Amino acid sequence: MKASEIRSKWLSFFESKRHHIEPSASLVPHNDPSLLWINAGMAPLKPYFDGRVIPDNPRITNSQKCIRTNDIENVGKTRRHHTFFEMLGNFSIGDYFKEEVITWAWEFLTSKEWIGFDPDRLSVTVYPEDEEAYKYWNEKIGLPAERIYKLDENFWDIGEGPCGPCTEIFYDRGDKYGDLNDPECWPGGENERFLEVWNLVFSQFNHNKDGSYTPLPNKNIDTGAGLERFASILQDVDSNFDTDLFIPIIERTCEIAGVKYHVNDEHDVALKVIADHIRTVAFAVGDGVMPSNEGRGYIIRRLLRRAVRYGKTIGIDRPFLYELTSVVGEIMGVYYPEVVDKREFIERVIRTEEERFHETLSEGLVMLSDLVAAARKAGTTEIGGEDAFRLYDTYGFPFDLTEDFASENGMTVDREGFDSAMEAQRERARAARQDTGGMNVQGGPLADFTVKSEFVGYNELVTEAQITA
Ligand code: ATP
Ligand code: MG
Ligand code: MG
Ligand code: MG
């Protein structure tokens, strides 16, 4: 099943359950200083969730383009993470609640008319105290107890405001992907044998200032499912990157680089990172974000540079990312005409930025040569950590590039000094983040928020620090 068909099925299914189909909003949040990017299907619908706006129809469905830079480290390493992805969602604003949402999720996933997953491959997680959700899965759906995992982290709570338990649906990809005896293979574990496809959030409490929880008069439903993950299962391929959403981009990159996919692991990571980042950059530029030195623009600049650097590892030494824009358009244009309509503009922006980065790289190399010469003169064989950090911060030189160059010249680089300079910058970012407050992200299938102590990726400064890897 092609990804575009999965998307249409999702929307038609919920339309048949009397949902209004809401087009994808821009990646740039509107009137929402708490978010740098739209990172979940619910994010653009917040005014409905907090009651500022009453929707004509309390049932809404969408396929929303999302950016999550906090997943950048995962890109190319896991089978399932992107910085740009599409989140399929269905929402109830004070209308239906747990029973309906669970019943419909099951119908959509298992009915032959819709997705047609083998029901025996599905498991779910619930919040341990959420007996209602457990009961619907177990008694109404008939899911056996051993396929309902109780996890403490299945509670969506970010401090004051609406919050509640969630239930997540996992698809078992089979023995090829991990051993069932290994708990890391179970839902919630590190292994991807059980692939998380869908999160259903029950927004039913208010987290009060004094730390207590009281039931909300209007309970909402907020769900999110990854289109790319559905595609990987339905197309029976190894990872999201092997679906029709990515393969044409990877193939074009292979042509440009003169390499083959699935031959060399390192090349594959590079191909996946490039395919991921070009989607993010093309869509963000299409939504009006220009590469720059701050905020969203800086993230786009960093992502583009990162893709260029990965391009170098597969032998591409010239601007090439802009050429992938049209491929992104061919794949995504059916639902997101903006990438096709604005193609020339997007290409121009990306190309200019790539050219500029190539120049920057050459300038960085000049600075590096100077540093090597200066070190020699001073009778040392070590490049200082502060200097390495400056190279990285100003010219986007990652540590290992500096290290490679140094070692070619018989030198080493002070790693500790580099790390502490980096840490100092992170500290500054953290302090600035506390100043900005504004972390009041409401709703959204963001279950792991309660697990992590930092809401990384939802704040521009921290995101900048993170994105540099
Ligand atoms: P994971 O545990 O796999 O990182 P998550 O729990 O962080 O996912 P949610 O916040 O629950 O994800 O988002 C809802 C759904 O969106 C997920 O079940 C998944 O299908 C999809 N999704 C989340 N993050 C990504 C991503 N970075 N790339 C692709 N799909 C994603
Ligand atoms: Mg989740
Ligand atoms: Mg998860
Ligand atoms: Mg995640």
C-alpha cells in the first residue's frame, strides 16, 4: 500500500466517523510562542483544546507535517525516527472519549477494508491506574492480558494544565527484529521489534498549581500515528527509509554520489540522514523559514550543513541537496502542493545556502591551517579545545573533521577542552531557556515527556545545541 493511500484511508476512515478533515497547518506555529515547530498533530489545534475557540465540529482528523529536532540523533540509526514526519491524528474536543477512540483505532488497524494488520501482531501499553482503558482493550476488543503492558510513563503531563493517561499501540515485526525473551524487545524497550505506531492520549485531568489533579469537565482525545511507520509495515520493508516516501530521494542521492544503497552501513546512514534532512529543509523553506543564524532559521541552516557533511562522506563535494527538492515534490505533492508550487524558490534558497557553506568550509580549513601552523611554532602538537570549538561554532566544523585534519598534520585536538566549551554553551542555552519560560505545550501525543527530565527539542536554544552532533 502506497503511503499516499494510507494517508487517504486514514482521513476517509475518520470522515466516515463524522470527523472534519483539517488540512495540515504550516510547520511554523501560529500565535504560539511556546513552540518552535509544529511537533504533533495536535499542536495547531491547541486553541480548540484549551477552549479559546469552539470548533464547528468537535471531531477533527488530519495529516500534519511535523518537525522534531530532538530526534536528530536517532535519524539513520533507528528504523523509525525522522526530523520531519507526518503525524496522522484524530481528535475529540469534549465529544467522544476512551471507548470510541479505542474501538475505532482497532477497527482502522485490523479491518481488511482499512489497514488490515494481523490482530495477533498488535500489543498495547496502558497507564497502570487506567483501569478503563485496560478494560476496553481486554474486554471489549478481546486483547489478551499478556499483550497489555502497564507502563508508568504512559501519562502525559507537563506540569500545570490539562493532562492524562495515554495508551499506545505497537506492531510486532517478528523474530527477525529481536528475541521475544529480551525485555528490551517488549513495548517501551529500546529494541524496535515492537514498533510504536499510535498514541492515544486521554486528556481528562487538570494538573493544579498545588500539585493536585482534578477531573476536567470537558475531556478531550488527542491521538497521533506515524504515517512513515505504517508504510514500513504495510510495504514490509526494513525501515521507514525503505518506503516509497524515501526511496526515490535515496536513489537520486545514490546516482549523484555514485554509491549503492544497502551495501555499506556507513553510506546507508549518510543516505538516510540526507533523505531525512532534505525533507525537513525543503518543507521548512516552503513554509517561509530562511536559513539564518537564529531560531528556526538556524536549525534549518544546521540541518542543511549536516546533510552537506554527510554528503561529503559519500563523496559529494558540490551543491546537490537542491536537486533533491523536485524528488521531494514528486513524492509529497499530492497532499502538500506547496513543495511543488514553491519548488523554484526552495531550490534557490537551498542552493545558495549550500554554496555559501562550501565557501565557509574552505574558510574553516584556512583557519585550521593557521592553527596548525601556530601550534607548530609554539612547539606543541595539540590544537586547543577552545579553538576547535570556535571552528565548530563559527564554521560548522564538527570535532572529528578538525581531528582528522589535525592528525593528517601529526597533531591531536584537546577533546576535553572542546567538550567543556560545548558544555559552557549548553549551560548558556539552558539559562536562556529558563528565562524564556513559555514551555506550556498543551496536549499532544507526547508521552515520553514525563520520562525525560528535559523537554529538549521544544526550545530553540537547546535544540541548537542538540543539533550540532
Ligand atoms: P518514539 O517512542 O518511537 O520516539 P514517541 O513516543 O516519541 O515515539 P509520540 O510523541 O507518542 O511519539 O508521537 C505519536 C506518534 O508519532 C508515534 O507513535 C509515532 O508513530 C510518530 N512519531 C513520533 N516521533 C516520530 C519521529 N521522530 N519520526 C517519525 N514518526 C514519529
Ligand atoms: Mg509515544
Ligand atoms: Mg514512545
Ligand atoms: Mg520519541
